[in-house]
Amino acid sequence: MTHKSIINQISSSKRLAVTGLRGSSSSWLSATIANESNCCCIVPDEHLVSIFSQDLKLFTDKNLLHYPGHEIPPYTPLSPDQQITAARLSTLFRLKEHNSSYIMITSIEALLRRVMPDSMLTGTSEYLMAGEECDREELLTKLVSLGYEKVALVQSVGDFSVRGGIIDIFPPPFLPEGDRLHEGPIRLDFFGDTIESLRSFDPFSQRSKRELADATLLPVTDILFNHKSDDRCRKISQLLQKYGSSSDWDHDETARMVERIKSGQRFAGMEFFLPLFYKEQEQASSTVFDFLSPDTRLILADPESIFQSMEITCERIESNYQSALAARSPALPPADLFLDRDEIRRKMKTFPQLLLTDFPPENTETINISTSNHQLLKQDISLKRRKIGLIRPLMDQISRWQSDGDRAVLCCRSSRHCSNLQELLSKHYHELELLEPPLNPAKIPASTDQKLFLCNRPLSRGFSLAEEKLHLLSESELFGEMRVGARSKKQKQQGTPVRFTELNDGDIVVHRDHGLGIYNGLTTVEFQSVINDFMLIEYRDGDKLYLPVDRLNLISKYEGLSDRQPRIDKLGSQSWKIITSKIKKEVWKIAQELLNIYALREVRKGRQFSPPGQLFHELEESFPFEETIGQKKAISDVLDDLTDENPMDRLVCGDVGYGKTEVAIRAAFKVVEDGFQTAVLVPTTVLAEQHVTTFRERFRGFPVTIECINRFRTPAEQRKILKDLSSGDIDIIIGTHRLLSKDVSFHNLGLLVVDEEHRFGVAHKEKVKKMRSEIDILTLTATPIPRTLQMSLLSIRDLSVISSPPEHRRPVKTFVARFDDLVIKEAVSKELRRKGQVFFVHNRVKSIHTMAATIQRLVPEARIAVAHGQMGGRELEEIMVSFVNKEIDVLVCTTIIESGLDIPSANTIVINRADMLGLAEIYQLRGRVGRSSTQSFAYLLVPSVDSLSRDSRDRLRALMDCNELGGGFKLSMSEER
């Protein structure tokens, strides 16, 4: 059957099953069908949405709409992340209001939830145009009713601020007239009641970017109500009380909800009362299907798994509802909030369906498309990789395909990977051609001259199309799994600008050239018909400096070491220059004292390693993420040191999880590649076990032998390891201070990696210091000791700083909720369902075992262990190692875990009595999760959200505001104030 006839048959069928699809060929087929009609692609699980979407982008440039799930378990007193809500509402609005063709990608769980009536979404949105009249006060009132919150500075979706005649708003994504999708905040400049200009701006720098002709302000919440409308609030309150009486809800809890609605306050979990807020509408709620155009084709990727996932979700909904009833918690019946099994099947039947499955239902028209995956090729490469690398077996297979007249396309993760592969493959005498996405199999040139095609767009799983004589190879399959995550565009900046989120009016700032001044906010100034935004800084005697926002790299926030108020500088005086000159002289004195320590090392000739070879480049390709700018620089610095004749003594400094270990892995591989050994010295047994797991994972398939020595190894195992180390049979040894013992001898040690040097004792540091004059040293640290950092800043020790997190890292989604069995049960169960692990922090040793028993009762299938500081050292260490080795699902612990653990599989943390902990302490605890591309969650449990003290409320609000990666320093200074 030809490609065209397949498309015609699918287009003409109301319900059709397609079998034979392998790898990511389901995405190729979906993209092909979407070129003919609107499509809604449904996947079984939320995490598959991003993967399916990524694959679709390889084959189509059509408009992709994402409809994410809530990520909030049913009937829990939690509200969804505002960005998730904004994305959902934006997608629904675009489905209803725009006539352009689309492909929507969603999960079955997202489709089960009822949403606000479609008439409310389209009827309440606010359309603005530059140059048009707009009642400013009425607009501000409308923003509040749409769920926006007034703040001092706009940072995230749902914020708005007022500054004179300027209103900043951060709406959900919208489509301006004849323009691409706009994501980000907008700035309205009013002259009276006229919108004089409408611009987008950068929330980081607050600088305006470009003019917009129009904007659409959508709601940022599913629940719309205006507390100033007494009649509507009264009706909603009466409905709540009526339901409470008839359903035997807890009286106090119902009264609290009613009081909040009357005063216009929102509360966590109010989305689970959605129909009550729209009873006056023709329909109290809608479904996602109501927003789809009637000709939309539903594409069910793996319908068996989709309906299995639906069954599990429906069972959870019913179970949680029964739990809420038993606890007399306010809860509406599931039918009011969710589609049941029969209803969703009925809704689906009203649309044309395409089932992508190898098990078609009875009495369903079926066709077969012949595709195959590359499992055998992967196995062949894996078997031969240690001996001949992966490029040669890959090229052999491609040559066999080409000899049969077939075409081969290698899909690369990024432009950097594409360039690296071009360099690697060009050595094998293949002619290479770069194809621009989207790929159309019919338009890929015939391979008559042994040509290999590369495409700069990732593919999760490769596949072959027999009819098309085409083989699409996934770089991720060949070089290691790719981890999908949001990627941001890199922008070069001269210096690191201060964050506006760190500044409040009246704060003291430091200008690089003019010294200390007082920040007095942002102001808009027109000069020679050019409007720009400026920071206003006031100096002594009332002098003012207007600094353009594009020169913020000259400003830093003043962070004093004492409580004394600093003296503000005089603009234009010499005092600041005199102070900086004195400091430079003092620094130079210290530098001369320390210089002698490393002078001898600099004149000694070191071991010069060879430049990176093919195996090293293969290791680079197997790194599943895009290196950050800081990582690239650190790796480049280390390689330069290793290939230089002078010995290396470099400090790599970066926050936990910022990629320092990968720098060490590249350095270790380069040393081993040249026939030398590497020793990795770590302060604790737990970290040693973590590192050996990481190193073995990264070196899988390479001819590298890795061992770990610590007190968890028996005496016999230790003797064998030491013997193999001495004979050269071990390439990389990872261990604690045991590595510094007298009985440890190396065959040919070339590199010592020291992780967190400050955590070793004086005697151990002295031994390391003696080794510095003999071998290359690489030190990794998140918090360098002052002397080490000082020596690095003075260039006595070389320094590389990794200041930005990996792009795959996602901020931890944080929820504040009252202590509730259902929240705990859902948080733990959800993490276990995705094969992850959970930290449960309960900072009371006396009752910690009772809490562990409660969790065991709520989640009987979980493997639970307890850890706290009053346990014996060896017992505690054994538990931590078991957790690292995934032998424990839930670790119930005190704040003992707030530093030193890096467990990528642990992506949920529950902190009990968060109101009793300090701000920096909670931040550190939250930092234990979110170490991988998997979305992580933090649940901060308090006895009652309403009864929190003002200090506790301020601390938790600061934590919620400081949700960006790398915000720890800012937060710690917030705690000091």
C-alpha cells in the first residue's frame, strides 16, 4: 500500500486502527495526518506529552498546542501551578477563537477534568489595542476578577503592577493579530485613558523589548468571581452551605470557605468546587471536547494504555472522594468535576478516531504500515563498543542500507551535537548533507552516492519505513537516552546584571564606578523622542544617577557583613576610587605571601596528556544534556590544563547539581584514555556510593574499570581492590579518606579529583597537599573554604565557576497545604507510580517513628525507613546508602538530609511543620529534589494555612517567590534581614 493511499484511507474513515508502528513512527504518522486535518493526539501519561511533542516537531511545522494536566491529585486542598493553569486556558481559548489548523497534544488524565464554561472563557477575556481608549480603573478591577494579583514587580503569570501611568501585566500566552504566539509580560503606557503604547518586556531586566499592536488578557484561574458583586457571592455562599448541610461536611471547614468567598479571598483546592461558581450559566462546566472543532481527528497513541490509565485515574478519584467523605471534608461528587468512563467514551465517539495499536478492537477497520525499530542495531553497537567504539558498527550498518539503495537520516539533539557528529563521521569518508526540519520522507533525496543525511532536530526512538526505503536514526538511542526538558535560549551578557526581584526601594546598591547609592525604583524617561526605562540611584547630597536598564551589569546589591549602616558615596568624588585602591593593595600583600607556596609547582614540568581522541568525543556525545556555558568553559579549562606541560591544580566551583561531576568525568576519561589512573576522593561513604553509580553509568560501554573502596567493602574485597589498583587493573578508584592510607599504592596515578575539600580533616588535607607537587589535581566544591577561594581568585590556583543550572533542570513546584492524610498519600503514591523516591521531613525525633507508621498505613506498598541524628553513625550510613541504592522508597528523616545528598531518583519532598523551620533551612531541604529532568514537587505541610503567624507566612511567601534555580544566595540574604 502506497503512502498516499494510506493517507486517503485514514482521511475517509470514521474509526480506523493502524498496526505495525515501531519506534517513534506514530509521531511521523500523526504529523502526516495533521497536514490534512486538525488533530488531537492523546497519550497515556503526562510525561509522554513532551516526548511526543518533540518527535512531532521533526515532521511538521504546524501549530502545536499543549494541554497539560493539573498535577494536583483529586480532592486534595491544593491549587494547581498558575503557569499550568495559564497554559491550559491559553490552549482552550486558541481552540475556540482562532481558525488556524492545529495539532493538540494531551494526556487522558488532563481530558478527564471538567473546565470552566466555554462561554465564560471567551466572554471574560479582555482585548486591548495600542492607541485605543481604555478605562484604566475598570481594567484594574477586571484584572482582579480574572484572578491576577497586584505585586510590586511583575515576575510570573498572574502578576500585575501599577507604576504611575504604566501598568505591567503577565498574562497567559496569546496570539497577537497576525503575529506568532506571545509568551511573557506586557507593559501598557497610559496617557489619561488612552493606551499610548503596548510593549513586551523582559521580566529579568524589566527592559522593554518590542512594540505590540494588540494583546488579549485571559483569566489566570478556572474560578472567576468578584467579591464586590454581593449578589453572586451570596448565591455561591448559600450553595456551599446547602451542599455542606446535605452532605454532612465539617461545619467549621465549610464556614471558613464561605467566609473566604465573602471576603474575596481564594483558597487552596477551590478548583474542586468549580461548578458552584457557574451555576447561573447555561452549563456549570464544560469539557475539553467542547472546545475542539467537530472535524478534529482524535489520535490515540496506544489506546490500551490510555484506557488502562483512565481506569487507574477514575479509581483514584473515587477512592479519594470516599476518603474525603469519611473525614467529612468538603467535596463535590466526582460526576460534577470529572468525566466518568462512559461519558468520555461517548464524547470520543463524536469525533473521527485513529487508533495506533497492535491489538485493534473487534469490528474495527484495520490497516498495517510496515515499520521496524533499531533494537538489533543498538545491541550490536553495545556489544562491539568496548572493542571498536560505536562509530564503526554504525557506519557498517549504514553502508549495508545504502548498498540496497536505502536512505539514512541521523537525527541530532542539538546544533552542537550535529557539528560534533559531522566531525566524527567525516573521518569515515561519508559524504554528509544537513537536512532542515520538518522532514518529509517523500522529499528526502535518493541516496545514490553513499550520502548520509543529518537533521538538527531530536528524535526519541529511531525507526525504519520499509515502503519509503528510509531509516531514521535517533542519536539518543545510539549515544544514550536523551532527557527531555525545557530549553532556554542563551544570550551573551557583559557581566551578570542584578535581578530586579532582589531590589526594593531604599536598598543600597553598588555601582562599579560610582560606589554606594540608594535604589529608588524604575522610572520611564523620554529623551529626544526616545522612551527608555532607567534605574534611579540617589547619592549623597541628593545627587541622582539615571542608569539605563541595559547597563545593569554595572550594579550589584550591597551585602554588608555588619549591622552598621554604610556611608553613601558622593557622586563624582574620589572616595570610591581611594577605597578600591586600598583594597587592591591589601589583596596584593596576601597574594605575595601565598605565591611562594605554588611557585615551585609552576616551574616543574608536569605530565602532558594527549588531545581528546575519538573515544572521548563519543563520551561527549553520550552526555544526555546540553552543557551550560559554565560547564563548557570548565571542561575546556580542565582539558587545556591536562594537555599543557604544567601540572593542573584547578578548583571547579558551582552549586549542587550544576554539573561539576560531569567535568570530573571528562577529565578522568582523558587521563584513563592515555593509560593513567584516576583517584576520586570524597568525604563520606554515601557520596562515594553515589559517585561510583554515576561514573559507571556514564562509562557504560567504554573499556574503563571502576571500583569503590570504603568501609562498606569487606576486608577481603578491600585487599583485592588494592591489589588490582597496584597492578593497574583498575582505571578509576573512588573512595573516602581510606584512599589516603599507607597501604594504598597506585600503578600509574595521573589525576586526583577531590570532592568538597573543606569537609576533610587537617591530616587528610596535608596528605593531599603533598600529592599536589606530584600529580594533576582537580577540586570540586559547592561552598569553597575562604582560603581556597581566595587563592583561586588571586590566580594562585586556577578557578572555573559554573554559575547556571543545567537547562534540563526544572524549578521545584512548591505547594503549601494544611496537614492532611490525603495530601500525604497522594504525594507519596504519585512518586512511587513513576518509580521515584520520597523524602519526608519530620523534625521531631520523639514522634518520628509514629509518623513513619502513619505513612506506612496510608501507603502500605511503600518501603519506609527512618533516619535522624541520634542514630549511630554506621546505622545511619547504612540507611542512607540503602536509599541511594533505591532499596528504600520513603525516607522519613529530620533535617539531617539538608546537605550532601544528590539523588536524581528522589523528586518529591514532604516537609511537615514547615512553619517551624527557617527560610534558608526549607530552601536547603527543597534542594534535595529536582536533580534530574523529572518534574519535582515540594509539599510544605502546616497545621492550618489560615492560622499561620505573620513571620511564618512571610517566610513561606518568600520561598514561593524564590522559585527560580540558583536563588539560594538571594534567599539567605532575605533570611538575614
